[in-house]
Amino acid sequence: MPSLKKNIVYNVLYQILAVIVPFITSPYLARVLGAEQIGVYSFTYSIAFYFMILSMLGISNYGNRTIARVRTSREHLNQEFSNIYAVQLTCSLVMTISYLIYATVFVNSFQIVAYIQVLHVLSYATDVSWFFYGLEEFRITVARNSFVKLLTLISIFTFVKSPNDIYLYTFIMAGGTLLGQLITWPFLLKQVNFVCPSLGKIKKHMKPIIILFFPVLAVSIFSFLDKIMLGMYSSLKETAFYENSDKIISIPKALIQAFGAVMLPRTVHLLSIGDEQKSLEYVDKTMWAVLVITMGCAFGLAGVSATFAPVYWGEEFRASSQIIAGMTPALVFSAFGNVIRTQFLIPRSFDKEYTVSLLYGAVVNILINILLIPKIGAMGAVIGTIVAELVLCCYQTWIARNYLHIREYLINAGILFLIGSVMYMVLILISSILPTSLLTLIIEIIVAAFIYISLLILHIFSSKNRVIIGLRTNFLERTHLFKRK
């Protein structure tokens, strides 16, 4: 069985790289392209994304789950992959043609940028990451993604020099995505043989694929519909402010999703061999780790946002500071729900309940966006996202209430909330005393890390929580500081 620890390390290392690259390019692009052009890219990409998800339907999660179940049999692996990929390829070709028709007939402004975005849509025809996730072969996808990130980084600094280079920037981003998908194919062909798809089995796959598409669609509403509605009902500048803020909030989100990406196939495999207890132990441990990361990031980002936005992006993007601070509650709700859905609902085929929860959240998000975006712009989208993530988290938690230690999770969250609050109040005090500058930002980050880590260590070594005791004992034994009698 692939090493769980290695897979987590692979994904975390990639997520660190995925954080560093936009962290480096974002202030450069803010100054070189400007808010207007960043808004153009964000708006056109958000529309293209809906054609992209229609290309994949629910294959990312369903394919991952199916491959994890049949990976021990080469014959079944070949057949199931061929059947599922036949659906993906057909949908992708239809959506690529549909997108080109849309860009030709309905787009007047930004048409060239819209045309270039077709490379993003086309890339989904060759996206077989779900196959490698099902096999728990994360090394291949991590190496691929890392290469593309570095190539993108170099290309942006080499070719993007002015607002007129929006076309080059779009090509770099879209072309890099397509190249990244193509790179995995030689590795794919070594692990699977294409066989003639079975029409009967394709029909059997279609229902769960479509059911799992609705969650994908609902999640996309949380991620991209906000930007489309901002572009339509507010302004491209408001879209740019929201886009840049969302990139920063996405940094801790990506780290949380790294846990989910690794734990989903492992949980499916454990359930397939009847080890229910082990799978539930993983949920408890992952939830605690995720809450530690999320609370620290949420309160830390909220505390430094007033200094961070103008220092990082320039005065033009000062408005992003309020958006970053406003979005941090959604980060906590999203992370809590992510553990429940990736390690409980999806592996156990609670597809209907999972879908309903996301649809509730999506409807709430759309309604609030319609009411508030025309009036208060990006902050309306922020409020919609917070309420929608809360609805989603509460519904999914309610579904799992009889199976998981929800009360224990909430107590842990409450303690970490208090620790984060102390850090936040100190950061607010610092920002009110010191001027807005890079030095102030560095001081805030150092102080925040010291306070949060110190209080966290104190909590870990004084806690009587069974999960924390287990993790603490395991750590001490591994470091030879303590030996079990």
C-alpha cells in the first residue's frame, strides 16, 4: 500500500510551492497589469470554468473512488478506466466546441482573451489526475504540477511587462494547464491499457457521475459565480479586489485540500477491506490538524490584512484588506466541512446527502449575491460566501452527527478559537500603533507566529483530549523523549 505519510508530504510540499508561486507573481501582476486587466482575466476565466466542469461532470471524485476500489485487479482497472474516460472525452469535446460557439457569438469585449481561455477548457479532455489519485500515486501529479508552476512563474516574469500583455498572460496560464495534463500521459499508459468501453457499464456509471456533478457545480458557485456576478453587476475593479483576496484565502484552503486529496482514496480503501474503525480514527486526527492550521491562518490573515494589502499589492488594492478579513470565517467553515465530506460522506457514498447540502449552500450564495452585490459590491459576495459555507458545514455535520465525534471537534475548535483571538487582538494593537510598511508586516507575522505556536504548545501539553494525548505520546516516543511503560 502506498505510504500515507509520503503522500501527505508530497501534497503539502506541492501546496507550499503552489502558495509561493502566486505569492511571488500576484504583487508583480497587480502593478504590471493593473486592477482592470486582472478583472478581465478573472471574469473570462470564471465563465470558461463552467464549460470546464461540464467537461468532467462528477468524474474527479467518482473516478478517484472507483479506481481506489478496483486498483488491485489490472483487468478491472483497465475496464473501469476506459469506461469512465470515454464519458470524460465525449463531454470534453462537446464542451470545447460549445465554448468556441459562446466566445464567437456572445462575447464582444475581451473576445481574444476569451478565445485563449479555450485552452483551459480543452485541458480537461486530458485530465486524468483522478486515476492517479485513486491509485494513491501522488508523486506523479505533484511532480507534474510543480514543473508547470515553475514554468509559469518564469514565463510571467519573462513575457508579461505591461497591461497590453494580458493576452500573453492568459496564454501562459491556459497553455501551462494544458501542458501539465499532457505530461502525465506517458505515466498513465504504463499503468493502464485502453480497452473497448462497454456501453452497458458506461450507462451504469452515468447516474453516479451526474449525481456527483451537482456538488461540483455547487462548489463552483462558491468559487467562481461571485466573480461573474461582480463583473456583471458591479465593476471589473471590484472583481480584481475580490480575485486577489480570494487568492490569499485560497492558500490555507489548498493546504486543507491536500489532506482531503490524500485521505479520500485511503479511506475508500480502508472501507473496502472492512477497517471502519481505522478510517474513523483518521477523521479524528485529520480534523484536529485541520482546525489547528485553519484557526491560525484565519485569525492571522484577519489580523495582518490592513497592513498586508497595500504593502503587497500597492495602494490601488487597499480595499482588498477588508475583503480578506471578511472572508476568514468562511475559511473555517470550509475546512471543517472539507474533512467531513472527503473522509466520511464521499467515501461512504452519501452522494445524495452530499449533493443536497451543496445545493442548499449554492442557493443561499446566489440569493445573497443577487441582493447584496449590486449594493455593496465585493463585500456582498463575501457575506454570501460566509453564510453559504456555514449552511454547508452545518448540514454536512448534521448528517454525520451519529457517526463522528462532533462535540469533541467543536470543543477543540472553541479552544483554538480563543488562542486565535488572543493573536488577533495583539495584531490589531500593533497595526494601530505602527505605520503601514513592510517592516510592520514582518513584525506582525513574527509576533503572530510566536503567540499562536506558544499557546498551541501549552494547550497540547495540558490537554486531556484523547486525540491530542495520542498524538502527543506518539510524538514524544518518536523523539525518544518518553517511552511507554
